[in-house]
Amino acid sequence: MKIRVLLLLAASCLSAMGQQTAPGTAQMAEVLRRTYQQTDWKADPNKTAERARYYEALLKTGLSFADQVRVRLELANEQLRSGLSQESVDTLEELRTLCAQRQVRLAPAMERQLHHELAMAYLRMGEQQNCLHMHGRHSCIFPIGAAGVHRLPRGAEGAVREFTALLNENPADYESQWLLNIAYMQLGRFPQGVPAAWLVPVSLFDSEYDIGSFPDVAMQAGVAVTGHAGGVLMEDFDGDGLLDLMISSSGPMDQLRFFHNNGDGTFAERTVQAGLLGEVGGLNMVQGDFNNDGHPDVVVLRGGWWGRFGDYPFSLLRNNGDGTFSDVTAAAGLMSPAPTQTAAWADFDNDGWLDLFVGHESAPDDPHPSQLFHNNHDGTFTEVAAADGLAKLGFVKGVAWGDYNNDGRPDLYVAVLGAPNHLFRNDGPVNRKHPRADRWKFTDVTDHAGVGAPNDSFATWFFDYDNDGWPDIFVAGYSTRSVEDVGAFETGRPFHAEVPRLYRNNHDGTFSDVTRQVHLDRAILTMGANFGDLDNDGWLDLYLGTGESSYEALLPNRMFRNDGGRAFQDVTTSGGFGHLQKGHAIAFGDIENNGNEDVFEEMGGALPGDTYQSVLYRNPGHGNHWITLELEGVKSNRAAYGAEITVMLQTAHGLRHLYRTVGYGSSFGGNPLRQHIGIGTADRVDEVEVRWPSGLVQHFHNINADRAYHLREGASALQMLRWKTASIAVK
């Protein structure tokens, strides 16, 4: 509802605020509006309300009873998808009453369908009435405790009744068993109220390490934004040293929103002032400085998962450096209507300017080649993917750059749905004497490297999880045979869903699959995902947002702590990270500038009615030390994408090395470009080494901990930054 209200305000303000809306932004707003209006309501997945109205009208046309049953089931389904869960419950209960009045017994399959649809309608109604409309920081956090119990119990009570009926008919219905336990939690009757045969032991979710409670402070901070699946960027967009938030929502008419960090523990929405009205939709976003002016720019990606209904262009939003953004997509030569949700910046030819790879969702009957846009240094780009062999890649769901062989050139990993993934080694120009971006050699080394699995992939990134100086690869799995897999997985039974893969770099061009060895084979349906350092111990942890488009996919998001590069410990319940709603883009960053990385997660699903509030998990602190490095390229690209940082420090066990790379983050989440590096118990850093994309190597010695520094390429010393600190109240 809040998004719809903001969109109406946007429409009414566009003409009155023309001075704040750049011509390119107004042009893009019209393209997006027109694209949505022209899609066929009978099939567009985003037009459930139109189909619901059609079925309502059809019921008034004198249908036979058999046809009434089918139409009512369709109507209830579209009502639920539209967010009209109360109306869906009423439609289905009316159907049940009509059958009783006529003494008609539905066929067994249809009776089961009625129970199932009623169960989901009641369950969603309870979530909307309690978790959305009476939202608190404990809402929908698994396992649901006293503060998260529903005050309006009708929805959960109805869900218990219907799931019980389903389980009485089929005790092996693990989906219903799992959701029945959730409904009992919502009523405050777990575990004592759950029939013993169907009880899911909460011990299955015990944390393996106490990370401390990370309370959700999004409401206090003013960023509990209600939306659909979408993206987030946590970045200092105006150069004041404070991390701001830009949040997108994938509904085709959902307004992009910008929140300025006030430096006092709160944010102020400045969407209108930033000139962003009309910039709607967006399942994901990525930031980069395409024009080397020192102001982070933004790419908004649209149309993902919608196939023929996803031919929306992505946007390039230029940061004007004065608190405003301008859509320069057309002017930059980037107007490309095609479904996508993934892109990544890198200076693939090391000419000092960021280039952009966009992975499109291509199918045999609906082809959309992926694109590699080379930066022309004048605000425009030239597309070179086909010439460089990077166009025909399939249904791309994640892309990430990283220098896996440490040769100074960024390589490309592409995660694909329904086919093996790709690792392309960047071998440089075909003609080294006359290098051309459209004559660049990318060699597919997937088979040799051993990184093609899984065949159904999603979010991905390069990071050095074991601090050995060689980038490793994480890629999420994303498939199930049915939603039954969720119930089987969560109740500890065998399942068929894909799990993530963690590939450890062997330093010789190959990787080893260490997923099971490090205990990361314990998450399914991973969508948004990202990494950071929760406890400043210098080892990178990761958070996995979970779910899929159906309401049935209600499962906890998962947080894993890196235990010294040896294994990952599940800390979901100890930290309070087990959100049951759909988890999308994730960002780790120090919102308060107090030396601890907080976690922001954009929440909500794909269906028009599947909205939820975003969350901001505040880090309680763990007593370890840190440094933050803000890099500025000169000969290299100004945002320092691809700059490799080595931090060396003395410990009780000898010299320790930590490794980070600027810019190469998750394909579904936006961490800041500044590098926050936990250093454990060390109170100073012996040495920082930076290897710039230009080839320059710099060394800095004897650096005080618990400070932020600006590091300019070629400068002789670090510049200490004095950023304002704040504290978000926990209520």
C-alpha cells in the first residue's frame, strides 16, 4: 500500500517538479509506464488484480455448478496473489458452504486443493494482519517467540485446521507438516500444542556459535520499507562519510526509493529531492563510477523472471554530486529492453574506466543475448559481447568479476539457470600491439576449473574465504522438484533441492568443491546473498536470503559464520537472522561508523501481494579491532574496482595476512565500495599492500587500528578520515 501511495504521489508531482526531474529520467519513466500498460492482463504475472476482477464478473454470468467451483478456485488464487488474503478466504469458505448446501462432495483431488488453498490463504492473512500491519522487530523471526506471537489469531487458527486435515489424509505431506509448525508458533502454542507425530524439533535449528543478538532496527532508523523482491545499495552517495541506502522493488510500477543517512541513527527519505520519481521497478541494482567523477552511479535492473513480460530496459543513473541523479541510459547507448536482474562492473581491459557486463535471461523461444558494454571514456558505451564470445550464455541469474588466477586481469563467472555455469578467463587483447575491446580474448575454462555445477544457480561472487591470497567462488543453488522439498529440508528429511557450492581455489587454475567439507550444504532456495565480517575476526561470513515465488516457500534466511576458514557455523537463531519472509538483496556495512558491520536485507516476494518490510540488523559489537580503507584510483578507475588489498598484522601465532578486493561483491546485494576489514585482537596493522589495476603496488606501514583511512593511488601516505558516528536506538 505504501508503495502504491508513493507512486500516486510521484505521478502527481512529476509535472510540478520538472526542475528536479532530468529529461532522461522523465523519458525512462514514460517508457516504463507504457511497457507495463501494454502487457496482456490475461497472462502478465503482475496483473493478478485484473484477472481477479474478470473471475468475479464471470461468477455473475449463470455458470453451472461445476464451472462455479473451478472459477471460484481460480478467483481465490488470483485474490491471494493480489494480496487480498481475507477475500480469498471468504471466496473459498463460500465455496465450501455452497457444497454443503447442495450436499455435493468434491473429487478427492479438488477437495485436497481446497484444503491447501484455504490453508495458504489463512496463513497469509495472519501474516498480513499481524506481521505487516502490526509490525514489530520480532515479527516473522524464526523460531517465533513470545514477542512475535500473533495478536489476531484467526489466520493461524485457520491454517492449523486446514493443514491438520491435509496431514490426516497424508501423514507424509512434509510441506504441510512444516507449515503447521509455523502456524502453531504464530499462536504461541509451539511446541506443546503440536501433535507429537508432526512436531518439528526446534533443536534442528540450534546455532553452532553464539554470535550475539542482532536486533532489527529498521523501524527506528526509518528504513522499514514495504516492497516486493528487490535490490539494495549501501553506499555513501553524497561523500559525507555516512552510508546511505537506495532500495528498489520489482513490481513494475514500484517506486525506487533513496534514503539519506542523517548521522544520528535515522534516515530521511529523499526520493523526490534526488530526482528519482518515475524510476520504477528493479529486482536488483549495482553501483559503480562510470565517468570517474568520484560520485557512485547506479544501474537498476528490471524484468527478471518475467520472460516475454520482462522486456523492460535497465537504467543507468548518473550521480550528479549534488544529491540528485539523472537517468542517462539512452544518452549512454545502453537502452536494452530485455529481462535481467544481474550485472557487474569491472575494468576488463584496464584502461582506467569501468565497463559493464549485463547477463540477460535468454530462452530458446525468447532469446536475449547477454551484453558487455565497453566504456568509451566520454559517457557512452559500445557493446562488444558478441565479438568477445560472451553473448550466448543462456538464462543468466548471476554474474561476478574476480581475478582468480592473480594475473591482474578480471575474469568473469556467470551463474545460469537450467545449464552449467561458465568461468571465462580474461586472456587480454587478441592483438597486444593494437588492443581493442571488441577483439578481446575470454576463454571458457569451466570444465578445466571444475566450477560448472550446479545446473540451477543464482547469486554468486568471488571472495577469499580462507585468506590464502587466491579468490574462491561461491554460487547459490536454486531449484526444487516441488515445494515439498522445503518441508523435507526443514524437517531434516532427504530432499532434492540444490544447495550452494563453495569452490576453493587450488592456485593452479582449478578449484575444489569444499561445500560439504565446510558445512555449507545446509541452505536451499538461496536468492539474495552477500558476505561481510560480523565479529571483526578477519574471516568473511555470509548471509543467505531464501525463498521462491510461491507463498508456500516460507523458510528461515540463514547466517553462517566463518570459523577460521575451516568451516562455516550456522548462527541463524543466536543472531536473530532467521527471517521467514522472502530474503532478497543483502548488504553488509557500518551504518553507524562505529566499527561494526550491520546487515540490511530487502524483503518481499515476487507476487503482487507478497510484500514485506525490509530489515536492518544492528551489530552489537564483539570487541575486536578493525580498519576501513576508502580507495581512490588515479591511473586506475577512480572507484578502484579490482584493487587488491593485503593487510598484514602480528598475532600470538605469528604474521597474519588478510585479503580483500574492491568492488567485486555479490551479484545480488550491494556492499559499500569502502573496505571494512576486521583484524581480530590486533590493535595495529603492520602493513597494508595495495595492488592497483594499473600495476602500481603501494605499501603503508604501522597503521593504527579502529580508524578509517583514505588511500589515493600514488599518494605517499594514508589520510585519516573523521566520519561522524551515530547510534541507532534499540526498542
